[in-house]
Amino acid sequence: MFKNLEELIQKIKKQKNKNSKISYTASLIKKGKNFCIKKFMEEAKELAVSAKYSNKKNITHEAADLLYHFLVLLESKKISMTSVMKELKRRQKISGIQEKKNRKKNVR
């Protein structure tokens, strides 16, 4: 199952430097991080609306769109999925409530 995710991450890495007229991924990244953020937020809203009003098939479709745009956003910021997974692993050692309290102390 996660092999597909790894393949998608690699495909995004390969596509980002292609001609933006033929690669959607390249066109997103070439428009810059703010555009990637905007697209991610649009997809998040679409998933939220879908989760409230739609069937599982449509929710799955929107979740896939969001995941793709999440990965493109990470790539546009040069953040690896490995880094994200390490952060999730680190958080497993403390409760979610404590982790949130710690974030408030370390406001960026």
C-alpha cells in the first residue's frame, strides 16, 4: 500500500523539473510555494465539504487530490516525507495533549 505513496513521491520529484506546459506537477511548483499552498488549501476545503455531504467514492477521490497536493507542497519547500514521518514518530512518545501544550511554548 505504501509502495504507491513512495512511487508518487518519486514521480513528483522527477516531474518537478519537466516542462510546465506538459507536467501539472511542474506547473504547480514553478508557480511557487504560495500557489502550492493555495492549491493545498483548496483541496482541503473540497475534502472537508465532501466528507460532510458526499459518498465514500467522492471522499476517496478528494482525499487522493489532497494527498497529492500535500506532497507537492512538501516538495516545493524541499521537505521530505521522511522528515514528516520522523516527526510523527517523535510525537508517539508523548500524549497529543502534551504535544499541543509544548507547541504553544515554542511559537514560531
